Amino acid sequence: MTQHTPSSPGSDDFDPSASSLAGHVDDSVMAELLSIRSSIDNIDATLVYLLAERFKATQKVGFLKAAHRLPAGDPGREAAQIARLRRLAEDAHLDPAFAEKFLNFIIGEVIRHHEAIAEDHQAASGQQPQTSALA
């Protein structure tokens, strides 16, 4: 499997000039559109790498929680993070509801990963599955 690095974002089959608008708009408009889209492509690549780093960190949390039989979710932490992200979104002029939906999606994935890590840890150590009052 080929691993891409920040110096080589994208893949060989990605065409940054792909557009259904080509040939239907003035060339200068198309050039400006492609220039702006190039910035969007760079931001998207950065977001992917940032999410990968975030999930590497949350995976470490998952292993720590599994080793100490802690619940996968932490509702108090999650609520605090959502409130914090909503404030940051407001400061950045981003829709706070969108930011909350985005974080809730990430939290759901993190919890799913933590549950899988806990199951693997329990199976490897012969422990019985833990039931949590927080679940």
C-alpha cells in the first residue's frame, strides 16, 4: 500500500482541473475558479492529515481506557468539548450548529473505536465485557 505524505497529497488519478463547467464559462473565470479550488484542495488535504493525527491521539486514549477498564465515552468531557467548539466556531464566524454536528460525528467514531479497543483488550486478557452505567 502506498502511503502519501504531506509533500505528495492526492493520488495519481486526481485531476484538480476536473469540472463540468469547463467549456461553458469564460477561460478567465475558469482559471480563477481553479485557483480558488486549489486552495480548497490544500485545505482538504490538511484536514485529512489533522484528523489522522487526532485519531492517533484518541487511539492512545482508547488503549489507556481499555487497560484500566474505563468506559469508552465520557459525557462530561464530551459536553465540555461541544460547548468549547461552539464558542470557537462563533469566534471564527462558522455556524456553531455545524461545528457541533461535526464534533458529534467525530465523538461517535472515537467511542466506536474505544469500544473496539476495549473488546480486543478484554478478549486478549480473558476478561468479561464491562457494562457501564454511562452507556
